[in-house]
Amino acid sequence: MITAIVFVKAAVDQIPQVAEAIAALDGVTEVYSVTGQIDLIAMVRVRHHEDVAAVVADRVNKVPGVRETETHIAFRAYSRHDLESAFSLGLD
């Protein structure tokens, strides 16, 4: 699994809508609203490197209100992402 961390600068008056639109994209597992120089952080998890380009360049960058992105590819994980909760149906 390839993990990419995408920093997103968005139009200030559209941050919630941009976050929701990005979160709905295939390959995006989480979107966080953050403080600092960027507005959102999107976690992208895909099977192949080529899929990162498809998600970020072809989808995230085309969401209305996205002004700029910066993508970082993770090459080693030091903690485990709880995939069960990420793909949970919400049933107990």
C-alpha cells in the first residue's frame, strides 16, 4: 500500500466544502482541517504509485476551491494505521 500525505491550500470561504469533496474521492481515506500555512491534510492510500497521480493530479487538484497542493510520499511507517476502523461499516 502506498501512502501519500497531501497538503492542500483552499479558498478560505470554501474550506468545509473542499474538505468534504476531497474526503469523498476514491483513494482518500482521511481529510484533516489544520492550522498553519496549509488548510487541509488529505491522506491518500492506494496500491500503486501511478494511482497517486490519478488521485492527486486528476481528482484532488480539480476540486473547486483547491488553490494548491503539495504531495509527500511515505516510504516507511513507524506506526500502524487502523485499517479496520477506516473501512468500518459502523456496525457494532
